[in-house]
Amino acid sequence: MANEMLSQEEINALLKEDEVELSPLERDALGEIGNIAFGSGSTALSLLLNRRVELNTPTVELSDIGELVRKYPKPCIAAEVDYKSGLRGTNLLMIQMHDGAVIADLMLGGDGTKPNKELGEMEMSAIGEAMNQMIGKASTSMSSLFNLRVEIAPPRTRVLEMNNIEEFSNQIAKDNLVAVIYFRLLIENLVDSKLMLVIPYAFAREMANTLIDKGETAPPESKKVETAQTSARQPAARGETRDPDSVRPIQFNVLNSTVNHEQAGNLNLLLDVPLQISVELGSTRMRIKEILDLGIGSVIELDRLAGEQVDILVNGKLIAKGEVVVIDENFGVKITV
């Protein structure tokens, strides 16, 4: 026994045994971040592909990079993004090669049923744009969720062979420990697989505790439903006569529509949350080939007639329509509907 020595990995595990863990609250917070942020990301991808896209409720795990390399399908496509303001850190969005090929085929005018397995420059550009759109929408949702102005650098998209940890950047692999948020990715009868968001352990805890400190993870108060007694709702057996006096009408509690002071205070917390208001003149869909052909002087025809009302959106949600007006030297919009 005296001659037996612990390996360096065993020593590191003992030293970090009490440190490297996510509390249940932190896991819930990360799941909530993933659910809200990439819920809007899936909407962006759906609009881009013109197909129904679903990201089901995420699951959160703690993993080391080596285990991640062993478990995830090889190779895969990854988009790495750095946060510049609001949050400071890096994360990695990963999809399987087949899923990326389907996305590229749809964006390049195909139907996704026979994607090109050999991803060339054009296919990788299409996949990169799709992942950029998802990550961009996710960061916008994080801004609202954290009540911070979250800005990101342009994501870097590449193929990971997933043979060793040296393929990961220093920002991802420096602690050799990551939080992994798994989503089930569904693209209308074409894709049913996993999408994965990889966040370095320290940054994951920072994100989770930022949300916890904001009080956004408190579960809503459960609602109680009054039900009738079993004897009152079950039919009488055949040949049995029920005593009329034993059947009583259901008594419902009187609903109180007044808002107490605590609820009013909670609502007041939302009044200072900044929201992004935008006005959409129109939109259109173009293939990547057509976009690459654009140059100075090119005219893009939109799906809206001249003089038609414009859409007014709050955080991407349509709330009203209006007319474009000029206020001094600036454009404005007058709400009409």
C-alpha cells in the first residue's frame, strides 16, 4: 500500500472534487437560458429554411472535453462565438455533418432529401450563415433575459474531426471542463438529431448566476383547480337510485381580480426593461447565388407595394402597422392599425 501512488489525474480529481459541480438551480438556469435563447434561434432557422424547425426542451450536463470527443458523432460542424459586451466568454454551437448538409441543401434551393455529403465552400458558407442567424437571435434574446446589452463577435464556423482535444480553442479547452446543453433538433421530416451548445465551466456558472441574481428563474406560483367530489360526478350504478339530497352543486371560489402590492411590485420590475423596436419596410427571399450576384446599383424587389403600411415590431414580434413620416430630418412612423 505504501508504494502505491496516485496518478496526476486522480490527484486533480481529488483536489477539484468539491469545486467542479453545477447546483440544481444553476442547471435549471442554464436550461432556461438555452430554452429561451435558442427558441428564438430555431424560429430564425425556420424562416431561413422555409421549413418547420423545433428545438425541444434542453438537458444540461457537465463533461470534460475528452468525454465530449468520445461521445459526439465524428466529424461535426461547430460555430464558435465570443461575447464582446454584457457577458464575457466563449461558447460553441455544434451540429452533426448530415444536419449541416440538409441545411445547406435547403438554403441552396434543394428539398433536403438528397444533400451533398461532400461539403464544399458554398455549402459551408450556407451552413455558416444559418448558424450565424441562430446565434444572432439567441444573443438578442439573452439581452432581454439578462437585461444587459449582449454583443457578440462574428461566429467562426469550421469542421471538427473530433479526434482529440487539441482541435478545440484555448478558450473552450483551458479548464478541460464544460457545461453541455443538448437540444433535440427536428427539421420537418428531414432531421431528427441533437444540437449541442458547449460552454466553458466558469463561463456557464457566470451565465447561470447572472440569471439567478436577476430572479428570472423563480417558478410561477402553481394554480390550484377545484374539482367536484367523486360521488357527485360518478353516474349511479344500474338500478340504483341516488338520494337527491346527497347530490350538491359544485361550489367554486370567488375569483379576486385585484392585484396585491407584491404582484404590483413584480410588474413594476419589468417597466424599465429595454425592448428593441424596429420597422420593417418589406422582405423577400433570395438564393445565395442571387445574393452573391448583387452589387452597387442592384435593385431588390420587396414583397410590399409602394405606399403600403409598414410593420412595427417589438423584439421581432408584430404589434402594429403604420405609415412612414418625416420628422425634421429623420424618418418616423405613424401608427395607424
